[in-house]
Amino acid sequence: MFAFFEPYEEVGFEVGLRFYISAAGRLKSYVAPVVGARLLNEVLVSFSVPDAGSAILNVPFNEESTVPVFGLDLGFTFDLGSHLFVGVDTGLRYQTAPSQFDELDDLSSIDDSDGRWTAPVVASIGVRF
């Protein structure tokens, strides 16, 4: 048996508040709690059993959902001048699970999406006014 998931889109936004640990000098380190949301469209899955010559196409797997995101970043910035800086940060994010359809019996037993953890890495260039 094969399962093929259709491509889906995810759009999100996050806000955070930086608490600078070391702000003296050109190198500044910080920690930042982050909250946000992800907007997910519907996820469809198709099942096929080539040996039996059968398939079930476009079964709704997850509903269109808005899910909360929580995280914590650690990072630093380095001043290149009075108005220009570069930075790098990383952290952990937790995204809750989207709403699920129950179109086929026992479909929920193959879905272990209790949420997911990610660890994004972001490099930045900034200008101060």
C-alpha cells in the first residue's frame, strides 16, 4: 500500500520580544520568547494498492486550520557600523496539530500528528535609523 499526500500551503506569522543578555559593545546576544499562528490549507491523501489494482483518491486528511505556534529563540547581532548590523538566531518552535477529518475508518490511527517541533535558523542583515 502506498500513500501520496497532495502538496499543501502553510502561511504563518510570529512575534517575539528580545531580551538582551549582553548589549555592551558591538556583539549583542539575546533570548526571545515567540508566539504566532500558521494558516494551513486542506491536506488530501491518495491511497493505492498496486498488487490489487485499486486506489482511493483525494481523501481529506486534515481540515483547513489555524494552529498556534510557541517558541524560544537564542541569537546575537554584530554591529558593522552605527547603522548596519548582521545577526544569526536559532531556537525551538512547537506547532499544534491541525484539525483532522475522519473520512475513512481507522484513518486517524495512521496520523500521529500531535503537533511538531522545529528548529529554524535565521540569518539577518539590518539597518538602524
